[in-house]
Amino acid sequence: MIIYKTVTELQQKISDLKAQNKSIGFVPTMGALHDGHLSLIKKCKAENDICVVSIFVNPTQFNNKEDLAKYPRTLNRDAKKLETANCDFIFAPSESDIYSNQEMTDTFSFDFNGLDTVMEGKHRPGHFNGVVQIVSKLFDYVQPNNAYFGEKDFQQVAIIHHMTKIMNYPVNIVSCPIIREESGLAMSSRNELLSTDERKIAVGISKVLNESRTFVGAKSPMDVNNWVCEQINAISGLKVEYFEIVNGYTLQTVEKWEETEYIVGCITVYCGSVRLIDNIQYK
Ligand code: PAF
């Protein structure tokens, strides 16, 4: 496994691989790798000649400086896990290799067709501009045939599909199911920031979401929404930021279960000061 730290080195390698007609699979990450990432890497390895993993904590997608500062950075540990997972190349560039000073301060503009005005986009203004900005750059550098994203970031996956189509990238987007700890807690790099007690408390999120599935049809989406928020807020240490029950394609709130055949509940909860996201498919 080789670690490339500059765009130039990576691009040289990619053009060699393209000349040899190798298929390239790509898993973009911000590091602090867990079994959720490793499941993407396993799939990527199985479906491509070459597996490239990027590790870059992208500053332009953080609208909160404190959140960016405390994001876990564990490159050496990540590299060991990737070696074991038979990853071929890591791309771990520096900020200055990726962004000019102007790009760091100007908001990247993109037509999201409304996908960014709800949920994460509403609560983290500019977040998805930063995500599209970095993922489009990474696609340009890596030129993958297939790119792998986890469904925990449900809205991100919808936006990446949209971006790929609008920007005409010849990349197949593969979305992969959420990987959960035995307790049900969705795996996330942010779980590293939870204390042992908080980790136990955070299990309440997936428990309540799971239970809420039993009400589909019997209660309206709005009543299920209220029930979920009440149950989670009643757990000491948890505070719901938002919960939305949405059409899985358009991300717009649904009022009736019959509106579409694809309905997902997306939630963000603070566990102490750690912001956790999760989702559940209702239909
Ligand atoms: O999901 C993530 O870890 C990030 O948003 C991504 C896709 C690597 C872009 O920085």
C-alpha cells in the first residue's frame, strides 16, 4: 500500500493505471476509520482492480470551527487498518495542496435543485457546498469507475447522485447500508468523541427509530415524528436537533405514507456535545 500526499503524485499513478485499463474504486473519507468504512473498502476491493481511499478532513464542509478542530485525526491508525484491508493507495493531501486561499474563504456554488435546503443543509449552512466542492475535486484527481458512500449520510448520498449527474461524471455511485455496533448505534467517526456513558445513552437513538417503524400506517408521519422526538428527548443526555420523515428521492417531508414507496426518517441528535446522525427506512 502506498500513501500519496500530493495531487501530482496521485495523478501520475492514476494515469499509469488508466493506461493499463485498470478499474478504479474509490472510497472518500475524512479518516478516523471504523468498521462502516471498512465495509465500503471491502466492497470496493471486490468490485475493482484498484482501491483508492482518500483521507482528508475537509475544512470547507464544516460551518462550525470548533467541530472542525475536534474532528478526530488518526492517520497512522487509519493507515494500519487500510493495510490490513488490502487497500492499494491512500490519498492524504494537505489543505494547501487541495485549496487556494480564495477557495478556502469563498462559498463554492452549485445548483442543488433544493436538495440542500432541508435537514443537514438547513442546520449546517454551506455544508453541502463544501462536500460537493471536495468530492468533485477528488473525482477529478482519482477518476474512479465506482465510488462508495455510506447511507448513514443519507442526504449526502442523494446530493452526490445529483452532483454526478449534473456534472456528467462517468462514475457509478454505490451506496452502502449503515453498519451498526452490536448495540444498534450507527458507526460513525464521531462516536470516538463519546464517553463510555454517552455511548450507552446514544443507543437510545436507534432503539426509538426501530420501534417507530411499528407505527407506520397506524399513526400519521407527523404523529410518528412527534413520538420519536418525545421519546428521544426524554432520555437524559440526548437532544434532538431535527427529525424529518421524507420522500427518499426528493428529501421533502411526507404528510401521508401513501405519497411514495420510498420513505426515510432522518435524525440528528446531540449526545452531550457530540452531534450524531442516523436514519431509518420506513418504506
Ligand atoms: O462522508 C464523509 O466522510 C465526507 O463528507 C466526504 C464524502 C469524505 C467528503 O469530505
